Amino acid sequence: QSGYLTIKDYKPRRGTFLLDFPNNEVKKGFVSLVASDYFKPQRENVNSWIQDLIDALEEGDTDKLHKLFTSFLADIPYTMRRKQDERERERYFHYTFYLIFRLVSVYTVYTEKEQSEGRVDCIVETPDYVYIFEFKLDGSADEALKQIEEKGYARPYASDRRPVYKIGVSFSSQTGTIDDWKIQG
């Protein structure tokens, strides 16, 4: 891949740059390159998996999203996810979801989005749907959904015309996959 990143912003006080892809063609090439490290080409076609994920997001197919992420996580070697610090283990799953959503879509993606009563783990906004994810490590999807309700994470979308899917996800630190997935929509 001979693509490149462009500088979108620079903060001299912090010495930080905000980088972005110049166009979707470069972004798609980068995603294919990065994703190929996670997938075994003989088992699964990377571009097909990515296209299936985009289709699921665009169609509001939460069951398909569940299957796609479960298969993705199951294919990551256990040596990449084992961490001693529990907070780091949960962050690993957060980061994996966020990175995938951010790289494969041109949609708005938030992680740890601050709201009036807390921080939402992940929000994905497509033109037709809003997905609100709350993650738990070795917890339950019901706990995650309860937090979405109690903290009012969907309230900013109360007047939005798009259907809002609240998705509670529980990850297993033992298997490195999704242990429980529940949806309210």
C-alpha cells in the first residue's frame, strides 16, 4: 500500500497532530492492510468480512454484527489479549471495536463519549441507524443495557428520526470473545 495520511490539525502547545486519510480509497487500502494481520486469508476473505460488516451497519442487522465480531475476536491469538491489569483487558476490547468501526466506515464513531451522566463506551452513527454500545468484561450484557438506560445514553437521540439500537456486550477474559450480547431497539 502506497497511501498516506494527511495532517488535519496541529496543536503546537501539545506538540500533537491530528492525522486522517485523504480519501476513502486510501482508507480502504489501509483497512485491508491492517485487517490482513488479524485474519488468516485461507479461512476468511478480509474484504468480504469488511463488506459484511458495512452491510450489517447499513441494514441495522445487529445479529450479523454479533456474528461478525464474535468470529473476528475468536481468530485473534490469545497471546495478544492476555494482560494482567483488568482495566487494560477491558480497554483492549474497547479499542478493538473502536478501531474496526473507525477504519471500515465513513460514519461518525465515538468512544468514551462524555454525556451529562457518564461516558458511553462506543457510539456509531450511520445515515439510517444509531448504535450505542456498552461493554462489560466478565459481566453481563444485561448490566451493560441497564447502564445505558440508567445513564440515559440514548437521550441525545430522542428526537432523532433514526432507529437507535442499544447493545450490551459482555466479553470473556478467558476466551477473548463475546460471552453475551443483548439488544434493545
